[in-house]
Amino acid sequence: MLPKNPPLPYFDPTAIFMKKTILILLTVGIAGLSMADFQAPPAEKNGPIRKLSRALSNIVYGVSEIPTQWNKTNREEGGTVAGSYGIVNGTRKTVARLGFGIFELVTFPFPAYKGTYRQPYPEHLREATHPSTGYLEFPPELGFVSGTQYTREQFN
């Protein structure tokens, strides 16, 4: 014989509230992550991470300006000029890179140059404007740099 009023199944309102809260938070979290791809504009190339890496490379590898300027002056004007002017010019560019590197290291989280994260070299110091005495964004590389694209394709 069955009882007149069978016991109701256990009903916990806090468990239902927690399940709904977790479901809503997961939905909002996934939606937020999917929107992250849309939020990076094309100007993000010159963001704070690039500014930090530029600062560190200017501080650590800026000394590569000395042999680079010596070699460049040696090719263009000869060994005597390279032994004096090339070394002095390379030292000047090394000190400038060190100063720019320290400035960018301190200010890397903030847009400093004209409200952007671009390199802080004034227009008259950029290599694009003044190829013989200008500065590239990163210090020069030493040694042989190959521009050959290596692939597994065989040409007949």
C-alpha cells in the first residue's frame, strides 16, 4: 500500500543557482575570448611588446654599431678613415641606441612617441630619411645574412 503523500525529491535552490551562475560565467568567458581576436587592430604591430623587445635589443646589441660602422666606413672611404671616424661614429650610435633603449625600457607600457609605440627616433635620425647616418628600428646584425629562401622543392 502506498502512502498518501509520498516524499518529494530533494530540492536545493542554492545548487540550481550555482549551476546557472557557472553556466552564465562560462558563456560570458567563451564569448569574451572569441571577441579577443577582433580587438587587435592592425596598428598592434607596434605595441608594448615590440617596444619592450626593441628596448632590450638596443641595450644588449647596440654595441654591434661599432663594427658595422667601421666596416661600412672601410668600404666607402678606406682603412685610415675607418680606424678613426668609423669607430667614433659607431661609438656615437651605440651610446644613442643605449639611451633610446633605456628610454623605451622605462616607458614600454605607455605610448610615448606621438601617442604611439613607434620607435622614438626623430624623423631626421631614421634610416629611411637619412640612409648614411640614420637608425634602423633594431640594431644591425653582424655576420653574413642570407636572403635565400630554402625549400624542399627541386627545380628541374
